[in-house]
Amino acid sequence: MREIRSKGKLTVALSMAMMLVMAGCAKSEPTASTATTTPMATKAAEAKAETKDETVPVGILHSLTGTMSISEVSVRDAELMAIDEINAAGGLLGKKLKPVIEDGASDWPTFAEKTKKLLQKDSVVTIFGCWTSASRKAVLPVVEQNKGLLWYPVQYEGVESSPNIFYVGATTNQQIIPAVTWLLQNKGKKFYLLGSDYVFPRTANKIIKEQLKAEGGTLVAEEYTPLGHTDYNTIISKIKKENPDVVFNTLNGDSNVAFFKQLKDAGITAKDLTTMSVSIAEEEVRGIGASVLDGHYTAWNYYQTTDTPENKKFVEAYKAKYGKDRVTDDPIEAGYTAVYLWAEAVKKAGSFDVEKVKAAAKGIEWNSPEGKVTIDGENQHISKTARIGQIGADGQIKEIWNSGQALKPDPFLKTYPWGAEVTKK
């Protein structure tokens, strides 16, 4: 009986000792649930997560191959230059930007696929990219569904606004409409509309036709060819027959090379026919040949010759980085500007979070190479000065007219009495 009682005491003593040891362990090492409810532990975990990665991934999505590569490769280069400059200055919020580059390959489904990859796999905090409206419209539902952000650097047809896109290129009231008015006042009333067969040229020409009705112009013909089309001899014969005062050109990509070379081969120069292009800038002039385009007109918001202190620095930096023979142009400058506008919004928000960046971006001003630009908080477009230029034999574009001030973006043409005809479904 004593032996049993002694064993019982020993058992109780051992049990008590074990309980004390376990209690000590529990006190020194809290459980996961206890740790997550401790304020100091929570802040430490957040700080650790915040400093875990020293880089932040940003997406670059352009056509590096295919018919649109003639225009888009240089926009990519400008965006990368802006990223390098920001990193050299210390980065953003203590982090360096890490570009993740994808090729849209001049194919709209590929743009959508690559956008999904950038957002879901690469976890980029924003995307800079696209050129054609077809590529942008393919990307739009993907960035909206994945709560991503696209900064679009090219002029476009308007009649669009997405909460997940910032439109850094011109909308129609900042480029096409001023160009048509200038042509009507200075070059004649009879218009021949020539464009690539996709959303931008068709919508742009719908706008132009309404504007011609309102301002006393006449439509003599309207022609579309597929992207990448290279035989324009039949259309040039039609142009000769119709004898318009103006060919308003919304061709894109390699088609411009074929059209203007064949126009020259047919003996038609800028002295014989006025053409106004809205997708030919210095980079395309370089690819087509200045001697082919000498004297023809173009409408943009920026030229390499734009006279601002910021542009002088921009052109010098671009040539120093990529070669003295390289040129800058409107979409190149807009791509560069887009990166800096996003960076300003990030700094103002104190965060890379898409919703916080969007909220902070409203009303942001920046002295870009084209002049001071402002993000419109209502539609996420940018205020821009309209400019018309004439292409010279040296490949540069001489500005011959501008709007005198930055124009507030009006993508839905609310300020035009005839605009409702365009925006009707």
C-alpha cells in the first residue's frame, strides 16, 4: 500500500513538472493565433512582408514582332529609359522597378493572353503598353477583371473610358478634329478617307464624316485595307480619278511604307496632293524614308522639334542611350510620360496599390517633354496641346500650327453639337 502511495506521489509530481514546463513553453513561444492578434507582431510581420522584395515588377507590353513592330519597339525603349532613370534616382518608395517585357506580336488575342500572364503570374503592379485600339480593346476586359492598370501611350478614336486605363495619348478632340478643321480652312473641302480595317480608323472616320457635314466639307470616298496590306496601286488610281483636296490617312504599321512609296512611284508628291496622317511620326518617317514623305502633313501633340527645356533633355538622353541616329516622336514621348505620371501617382498615394494609385492620380500635373500635362480625374485622359506639322527632307517634322494651349480631353465629344451622332450605339 505504501509502495502504491509512493508511486502515486511520484506520478503527481512528474505531471505537475510537465505542466510547468509546457506552461513556460507556451509563454515564451505564443501560438500562431496568439501572434497574429498581437499588434506589435502584426506590424513586424507587415514590415517584413513590405521589405521582403527590393524590386517591384512592372509590365511592358508591345508588339516587338509583326506589322506593328515598326512603331512599337521604340515606345518600349522609351518606357524602359524612364524606368532606368527612376531606378537611378533611388526608385519608388524605397524599391527598384523591375520591367517584365512581353511581345504582343501584332496579334490582339496575344495581347490579352500576355496581359493575363503579367497580372496573374508576374503580379505586375501596372502595365505600360499597346498601340492599336484593337490591342487595347482586347486588353481592357482583362485588366478590369483582374483589377490591373494599363497606361496607354497612343492617340486613339475616343468614345471610351475605363476605370483601369489611363489614356496618355490624344483623344479625337486633341488631334483629329483640330486637324480636319485646319485642313478645311487651309487645303480644301473634298476629303478622301483611307484607313486600316479595324476599330481606330473606322471610328475616326465616323467622327470625320460628321465633322465634315457640320463644317462644310465633302466626302468623296472611304477605303479600308487589312493591317499589313502592301498593294495600294488600285487605291492610288481611285485617288487620281476622284481628285480630292485631301487624303486623310489612318493607315497603321507597314501599310504606310507601301502606300507612300507607291504614291511616289505613281508620280504624286506633296505638291500634287495633300495628305494628313495621324499614325506617321518621326519613327515611321525613319522607316519609310524622308525623301518619300517630304512635304506631307501629320497631326500629333509632340514632335522631336517641340521647343521645351524638358524636351531638349529628353531627346539628348534618348539619343545617348539608344544611338545618335534614333529619333523621338509622339507615342515615344507619351510612353515615357506615362511611366513618370504613374510614378508621381505612386509617390502621392504612398503605395503601389491600384485603387490608391488611381485615386491619387486625379489632377496630377507633370512638366513633360511636350509641355505641362494634367490627368483628368473624370475620364483618366490627359490634357494635351494639338499640333500640326510638315515632314521635311531631313526626316524631322516642323510644327506649323498648334492650339495655343493644352486642350481638356473630351473622349465622348460632349462639347460638339454633332458629337451625339458619333456616340450613339
